Amino acid sequence: MNKEANQVVRYTKKTRIITPFQLLVTYYFIAIATSFLLLRIPAVYQDNVEISLVDTLFTAVSAVSVTGLTVFDISSTFTHFGMFVLLIILQLGAIGIMSLGTFLWIITGKRIGMRERQLIMIDYNQYNLSGVVQLLKEIVKVLFIIEAIGALILSIHYHQYFDTWGEAFKHGVFASISATTNGGFDITGDSLRPFHSDYFVQFITMILIVLGAIGFPVLIELKNFLFRKDPTFRFSLFTKITTLTYGILFVAGSIIILIIESFQSFRGMPWHEKLFTAMFHSISTRSGGLTTFDITQFSEATDIFLSFLMFIGSSPSSVGGGIRTTTFALAILFLINFANGRTEIQLFGREIYLIDIFRSYAVIILAFFMVMIATMILLITEPAASTTQIIFEITSAFGTSGMSLGITEHLSTEGKFVIMILMFIGRVGLISFLYTLGGKAEKAPYRYPKERVIIG
């Protein structure tokens, strides 16, 4: 057997051992391990600050998954170098470990092989290999441009709050990257609550959060539309469903928060302050994690509703987690069509594949059981926390939002590991997680006769 044949045999044996999904998850574990080592560097922390191994790991997982849950205050714990390291990890988590590695290969002129293209395809929920490297280039370029523009605008505006341009620039850059990556970390020590009355900061931050959570394919299609050369250009079905669902959830979320809290924590506020507070938290809950108001003052009804929004999360192929907007949209569309006696789903002149409906319900069912099991565990390990606080913390971790009702730093070691697992799955995605557990798909060698089952 010649050398080329031996290489083919070895490659075939390897692909039988580990699938692309499992390899992608392995790379994310490597990213977390690398981030953990970076966060163990003494120069990351201020003098006389000691962080346990578990808390370091928790921060690493939170940063790689761009969640933002923390067990300590970043502003009083990290040095400037530590904040820089944290921003690097956030970029790693937002772009994706495989994508960042591939981008470095492109810069150094290395050839991108078939396996690397498969991993990029899986990381960004694509269905074919064509154009994945070009997609990666566009994603990195668009993300950096958004962050740079956001940093410039916020830095200039922040100068009125800080004594020097250096401080304003530091806060502007960190705030822009944290918002765009939906990381949810802050260096003010109080999230965006110091800017509760500054609607400009809130507006810019909301735009950055949306641009990070709406999905990279949507941003690229929007860019192609604005600078289109082809007059026949049309938006994809994915972009239409994602944008419509995101918009509906934002408007509905804002209205519901506004209605509930107008009789609770918003009482006595001017109407514009109520409106901006409701809008900001409707957007930020979906994955951003930043807050402009003390959310521990929200009523339990609002806390449960925000948990529902975090459970849905952001759009596929974005920096956020959760079951994702398209999953929620397809499930609702199927229910509406089924109630009207139709088995097929047609939208915007297109018919949706049934396999995508099956995947949507598989994700929802798995996510529901995962949240339920995690809730049961934390009810045992965290007896001091209420059920609402625990559900909020769990959905925040799974949706990679990063909001908390104040129990993160008080979690037991067991509770922290449960939250870390949820943050990891939320970033990797439930579809990839399912395929990781299932291994390599194989078709059944034969089929059985079909038979109807009574349901309902």
C-alpha cells in the first residue's frame, strides 16, 4: 500500500473515532483551558487579591461563552492588564475558537483544509461548505468594524464622565466590546446603572447588543443589500424570520415589562425613563446581560418573564445562546399551522423543511429538561436562594445573558459547576451538543412498516 493510501486509511479511522461536532466541542474545552491559564497570571489581579481555582475556571467559562456572570467585581479585582486579557477572551468567545484559528491561518497563508471548513460550518450553523471561509472573513471584518465605531462614539461621549481621555477611552473600548460580543462584563462596578439617565449611552449600547445578537449572516446580508451590485438581490428566509422574530420579541418584551413594572418598581418615574428602562432590559435580557436598573427591584412576574426571554436567547450564528429565535419561531408557526389543519409551514413565499421543525422541538424539549434538572439540583445545593432567583440564574447561564438577581457570588462549588455546564452548552449550541453525545450519524440498514399512534 502506498503512502497516499495509508494517509487515507488513517484519516478514515480518525473520522470514525471523533466527529466534527465532537472536535469542535474539544476545541472549546481547549479555549476554556487556555483562558483559565491566562486568568491565573498574577498580573491579571490587583495587589492582595486571591482568586480560587474554581472562581478562575468560572470566569474563564463565562468569558469564553460570552455570558458575563461573575463571582467577583471586575473593576476592583482586575488590573488594566487583566481587563485587556478579559477582552481578548471575549473576542475569542464571540468569533468562535475555530473561526479565530482559521483567521490566523489565513493571515499566515496556511491552506484551509476540508476538516477546518467543516468545523467553521458547524460553528456557524451553516448547511454547506461552499463559501464558509469567505463567510468567516466577512464576520471578523464586520464584528471589528462595529466594535471600533462603538468604541469611538462611547469614548468621546464618556469624556464628560471621566477626568482624562485615557479613562474615557478605556471605558469606551471595554463597553463597546462587552456590548457587541454580548459579554455582559463591566468595569464600572455597577453595570450601566451609573448611566440610567443617559439615554444616548443606552441607545448606542442597545444597538451594539442587537448587532451582536441578531446573527452574523443577517449583518452580512444587510451589508450586501446596502452596497448591492446585483439589482435582483433578495434577503434569505433565515434573515426574514430572524429579524421579524427578534423585532416582535423586543416590542412585546418592552410592552410587558413596562405594563408590569409601571405598578411596581417604575412607579414615580417619568414616562421616558420607564420606556427606556423597559426597552433596554427587553434587549439586554436576550443575551447582553448589562443593566441600567437594579433588577432585584423587579417583581417576580417580571423576573419570570425575563427568564423566558433569556431561555429563548438570541439568533443562530450570533454571539448569544438560548434555544435561539428561529427555534422559537418555527415552533410557534407549527402550532399555528397545525391548529388550522395544515401540516406544512409556508412563510414569505417559501416552505420550511420538516426536519427543521423536528430539530426545533428537539432543542426545546432538551432545553426544558436541562433547565428543570439544573433547577432541581440548585434547589438542593443553594437552600438560601428562592426558586425565582434560581430559575433566573439558570436561564441567564443557558441564554448566555449574564444577568443575575444577586446569587452568583454566593453559589456553592456544586452550583458553580452546574452554571458552568449551562454556559458552555449555551455557547456551543444544543444541536452541536446533541450531535456530540450521539456520535456519528448512520442510516438504518432497513425500514419497518409505519403505524399511527393516538396522541392527545
